[in-house]
Amino acid sequence: MKEKKTIFTFIVILAGSLLLGFLTGVWSGRINGMLEALDTTRIINALSIGFAILFVLFHLIVCGISFALYRNVRKAYDQRTENDEEIYEQVEYKMDLPLLLGNLAIILSLVLFGVIVYLYKKCTLEVMLSKALLIISLIVFIFGYVWVIVLQNKLVNLCKEISPEKKGNILDTKFQKEWMESCDEAQRTMIYQSAYKAFNAANAACLVCWVFSFLGMLLFDTGILAVIMVGAVYLTLIMSYTVAAMKQEKPYTEGGKL
Amino acid sequence: MPLTNKLKEYRSKLGVNQQDMGKLVGVSRQTISQIERGDYSPSVTLALKIAKICGATVEDIFQYED
């Protein structure tokens, strides 16, 4: 009974997606015509200035919050007493937030900088103003990388103080490998479980990205590159997971693996 | 989790903290903490190591309840 319901739900979702795709295709031609009639110059000029300001504010705010969180964690660890075992768990948990903020800052920085460069090419602002905005954005982009690396270095060093068996320097290209090798069974289990959740989320995200890049190609003439890049990322994700799983499942024969 | 344990009790008898217990059995303080909280079930190897250090059997320290 449950299986029939599952199949029915799948068919409904499939039919709905087909209908939506058909209607999008029919309307894309009309929407394209409407967009071409719009005067987007003023919008692009305003966005050029707006995004540059947003970029500066974004990094200042996130950098400030991240370092404040790190300082709180550092203070809590430095003030620990000898018999206080719970403090270690609290510190390890609280370290995750500035780490997350740093990673988010890097990713959003890449996106925002890309948008700013795109708008620079399309805008019709005064040459000096548009160049100044671009140079300020470039400086902020580099500053973004610098503060995130400094923060991550401090967090990794704190982690190594708490757990002296941990090895690795974040400036080293082999950091991921060394860090993983210094993790014990419980830490590796945690990493594997988190990685599987990330895999599932990335799986769904690739499909959504394909839809948007495809619609962008139809409606805004963004070109085929975005569609191909999403495909390349999706392929890398699925293939790397499948190949790793196959290696785990290789059957044994007497004397060792096949 | 159906697996419960008396690791904290045995660790207190030994008079070691989580960090030192971890060093004795070859894992991190974090893992000892997770085992004691019931958030992680150790591998057979690790359970045997813990039992040996504590001078007890695996069944003395870890209990499985359906």
C-alpha cells in the first residue's frame, strides 16, 4: 500500500515538473521580449554602487562577529579549572560557529566579487567612480581571504591545544590529509556522517542549480556555460562518491582483495 | 542508543581524567567524552582496550539493552 502511494506521488511530481517545464518554455519567449524593452541602465548603475558598499559592510560585520566569537571561546578556555571537563565540550562546540562564518564569508565573497566585476563591465557610471569601486572591491576581496585564514589558523591552533594529538597546518596543502590521519575513530565517524549529509544536500542543490541555469539561458541569454558547469560539478559529486563506495565494496578472496 | 556504559565510574576508580584516559587507550579526550555521554559506540578494538586498562571485562563496562 505504502509502495503504491510512493509510486503515485512520484508520478504526480514528474507530471507536475513536465507541465511546469512546458509552460516555462512557452512563456520564456514572451518574458525575453518584455525584458529587452526595459531600460536597465539605471538599475545596473545603482546596483554597481550598492553591491560595492554591501561587499565592504559584509566583510566588516562578519569579520567583527567572527573574531568576537573566537575571543569569547579563547577566554572561556583560558579560564578553565583543572577539574572542569565540561568546558572542553563547550569550547569545541562554540568553535564551530566562527569557523562556519569564515567559510560562508569566503564563498559569499567569491559570489559578490563576481557580481561586482560583472556590473562593472555593464555599468555606465563615470570611469573614475566605476574604477574606484572595482579597486575597493578587489582590496576587500583580498582582505576577506586574509582575515578568514588568520581566524582559521587561530581556531586550528586552539583545537590543537585542546587535543594535542591533532596534526596539521592550514597553510599546508596537505592539511586535510594530515588532519584526517590524526583523527581517531569517533572523530572520523563524525566527519563521515557530516560528509554524507553534505553529499545529499549537494545532490539536491545541483538539480536546483541546473533548473536556474537552464532558465537563465532561456530567459536572460546567460549562455550555456552555467549549465555545463553545473553538470561538471554534479558529475564530479556522483562519480567521486560512487567510486569511493565501490572501493569499499570490493569482494575479498583468500590472500587479500581482488 | 541501546548501549550504556559505566566508563565514567571505572575512570574515577583509576583516578584519571578524560584526557589521560584517552592517551591510555589511544584516542582523543573528545572520544572518551562521547562514549561516556552515550553519543558514540566504540569499536570492538577500542572497547577491549578500555576494558583492559580498567582491569575489567567489556561486559562489565558496556551493557546492551534492547
